[in-house]
Amino acid sequence: MRAAWHCLLMGAAATTGMAQVSLGTVVDLAQKNSATVRLAQADRNKAGAALAESRNVLIPSAQFASGLPAFPSVGFTGSPSSIWSVTVQSLAFSIPQKRYIDGALAGVRAADANLKDAREQAALDAALAYLELDAVDSELETAHLQESDADRMVAIEKERAEAGVDPLSELLQAQLTRAQIKLKRLHLETREGTLSKQLATLTDLPLGSISPDHASIPQIPQLSGNVQPRLLRAIESARLAAQSKFSVSKGDLESNYYPRVSFFSQYNRNTTLLNNADYYYAHKLPADNFSSGFSIQVPIFDMSQRAKARESAADALRARVEAEQAQRQNEVQIATLTGSLRELDAQAEIASLEEQIAANQLKTVQTQLELGNGQNSAQQLSPKAEQAARIDQGEKQISAVESEFELAKARLSLMRALGHMDDWLHTLNK
């Protein structure tokens, strides 16, 4: 179903150049196509193979070999030539191997947690890029209106300057305002292009084919640092990785003390072709030969294995410290985001009030221009006043949109740090 929807989007983008794509679809495609997620999936496959490898040493393995002498044998060679042979062997008993299996199992669980964390991070990156593109599109629309108002204001000031009503400085000021608005519009277009490229890379859709659907963006919960945090997947992965390395180090240490028992069996089909092996034995050697048994290895003194045990113990200690450090860093991030969130919430409120004030001032200016404020000619508004009020309202509107995006970004980042990202992601597909 997802593949069909992806193909449909690709077709629509190729036909129309741009299509409205919901936030849920963008997040889903990002999680599917993210390089980080694919790398995490590769690590998960590797961990699964390592677990199977550590377990499969207990399953007998069989090997077949065949060969003939290249030249006739001369003298006593010590063993007769075999036409073919079959060897079966396996590990029968090893306490350290149990540690290795436990370590590989913890490694699989760590890889699973890391994969989930990578999917959450891909979802966060896609969501933030989508929200910012939606905000930039709104800001660009306002910037284009501002530019039109600035053009009209320059035209009015040019007429007034030529008529000697206003000084040249007023015209220059109007031109400066228009240039500043143009610069802001160019900056927004650059941001739009960068975000479009980022979303195209994340989703594997054609560049410029994604148009945000504002209605598809669900409300972001207003969390705070007082919310009970859940165990972050990245921290869970770090802890499980440390547990895995600790089990491996324990197995390496126990290899210096516990015996190892292996089972083996072998069948040889001997031949006297191109050799005179029977000449050296009292009786003819049989063609069919079979042997089996248990091999017991008891460690007595192995400096190399002892050094390996110290090496793996150091790796386990490092992994444990890294997990503890990740936990502390996440706690600091939660505290930082909580403080920033309060400030951004206040800034968004201020920007919204300033936008409302600017809108009321524009209405006042329009009313005065329509009715006149007649008694004192010195206080009468010039024709450029409406354009200036429109530009100011647009400025406040852009500031409000930017503040709302920064607030949403902080909320999502805090949600991720608290481990509640999945709750919000589930609402995308409803």
C-alpha cells in the first residue's frame, strides 16, 4: 500500500510539478528512505547474524573433502591417501559460550532500540523540515504582498518628491524599505529551496514536488520538563550495548578457567592408488575408516587470552560510561529545552499581540484616509501611510509565523528528549 502511494505521488509530481503531501506521508517516506534508518537496519541484521553465529556453534557442522595424489607416493608418508572424507564437529559444552550468546542477544536488543531511535530521528527531521517549509511558504506569501506595497509606496514618494511635497530623503527611505523587503524575500526563497531539497532527499520524491498541507499538521502537545520522561531509545540502546560487551568480557575472562568440550566424528575412504601404504603395515589398511569422540580442552596458561579478557573488560567499561554520559546529556537537554520553551512561548504571545496591533493600526489608517482627519492639516496622513501600515503588518505577521514555528520546533524536540515522540507520530495517520 505504501509503495503504491509512493508511486502515485511520483506520478503526480511528474505531471503537475508539485502536489500537496500530508505530514504523515512525508514522515512515512522519510522513515523508509532515511540513510540513517537503513544503516541501523544493517546493524540490526548484523547483530542477528552474530547471535545466530554464537548459537550455531552448538549445531554440528559437516565438511566433505576429496582428492587424489598428484604423483605416486615414495617411501613412508605417515598416513594413507583418502579418496574422500566427511568430518562432523560441534561444540558440546562451554560455559563462556553461554556468555557470548547472552552478549549477542543483548546486542540484538540494542540494535532493535537503535533502529527505533533512528526511525524517530528521521521522523523528527522530516517533521521539522515540513513545518518550517509550511511556515516559509506563508512568510513568502506575505513578503510578496509587502513587496507590492513597497513598490506602490516608492511610486507615491517619487510623485511627491517630483512635486516638491516631500524631500528626496523620503523617496530614498522608501527605496531602502523596498530593498530590505526584497532581501528578506530572497532569503526566504533560499530557505524554501534548501528545505525542498532536504525533504526531497529524505523522502526520495522529486525536488520541488512537495507542497505542505497545513491541515495535515496535528496539534503538538504542550509538554514541560515536569512530565515523567520515558527511557529514550538511544539511551536504551547504549545500555544494552554496554550489557552486551560486559557479557562478552565475562566470557573472555571465564575462558581462562573453564574447560571446553567439543564433539567430532570422521569417516575416511582410503585408497592405495599411487601409493604402497600396505607395504609398511602388518595387515592391509581397510578402505572404510570411522572415528568419533569428545575433545576436552582445559586452560592452564594462556597470556594472549588473558590480555584479550582485559581488552574486552575495558570495552565494557567504556560502553557503560558512554551510556551514563548519554543519560546525563539528555537530562541537561530536557532542562535546556524546558527553559527555552517558556521563553519561546512568551515570544510567540508577544508576536501575536504585535500582529493584532499592526492590523488594528492598518484599519485606523485606512479609516482616516477614507474619512479624513480634517481639523489639523498638519496631522493629515500622506497617501503612503497605508502602504507603510501594510508593510508593518506584514512584518509583524512574518514575525508571528516565525515565532510559532520556533515554538513548535522546541516542543517537538522536548517531546523527543522526553521519549514521547511515538505518541505524536501515532496521530499523524489518524
